Amino acid sequence: MTEPEMWEAVQRSDASYDGLFFYAVKTTGIFCRPSCKSKPPKRENLCYFASGEEARAAGFRPCKRCRSDLLEYQPMREIAAEIKARLDKASSLDDVGLTPRRMTDVFKQEYGVTPKEYADSLRLRTAKEMLAGSPEKVIDVAYRAGFSSLAAFNRFFKQQTGQTPTAYRKEHQVL
Ligand SMILES: [Zn+2]
């Protein structure tokens, strides 16, 4: 995370950054979570820490207002896990409560891939398993793997594997 991004989050008291970093105020010796409503002073007086422990180690005390000492859990980590669980079940991400961009950042920070890349890998796995291990028609495999058309599925599959679904099936079918 860059300083401008963290500074932005602090100014907006953006709770979706809580747990991702803490900011400390050099002039007061206090550290806060990004959502703290105490308005931060000048930008040059802030410094940033990845954890409350690090802020303490550097000599800062937790803020009584936002209780930065209580933030031992990592809400963003939980949100990332929630996003993953939903992708696993192919359910909607609409009410996760983050913008798509934040969702991508949070997810990538935790799992190293974007939600889309992760969802794609799930769809590809499903498709491969069905092509190799089931007698279902390719069009049915496409629908079961979450594609709305055979063309979209063919395009996706070829892009991911370099093969068409039919060629993949010929090579891997175990029936
Ligand atoms: Zn605070």
C-alpha cells in the first residue's frame, strides 16, 4: 500500500482499511486505526504501521477513541475469506460491502490472485473434471461451469489451456 492511498483512507476514516494498517501521530504519540474519527493533523506528522504491535514497539500508545489496541483480529482477512467462500459456492458478491476495486485488492493481498482469476480457476477445474470424467455434452459442461454460451466457454477454455474443450476431452477422457 502506498502512502497516498493510506493518507486518503485516513482522511476518509475508511473502515474497510481497518486491520490493514495503523497510523500513528508523531506529535501525540498515539496510534489509530484508519476509521478513527479523531481528525488527523498534518500529513507530515503521520507514520504508518502494518500492525498495532509494530506501532507499540516504535513507542506509540493506542488511541482511546478508536481502541486501536482491540484490533487484534483482521477484518479484511475475514472479508477475503468471505469472498472466497462465495466464489466457491458461485454466489453473488454484491453485498460484500466493498467496491470492486477494494475487493480485488483485499482478495489479492490475502490469496495472491484476483477474485476473477480465482473464479476462473474454479470454473476451469470444474470444466476439466467434467470433460475428462463425465459423459456430459460439451455444451452442458459449459453451462455447469457457469458459462452462458458455448462460444464463451470455448474461448475461455482455449485461452486458459491452449486447447479446445473437445481436444482436451479426447486427450484426457478416462471413461
Ligand atoms: Zn483513534
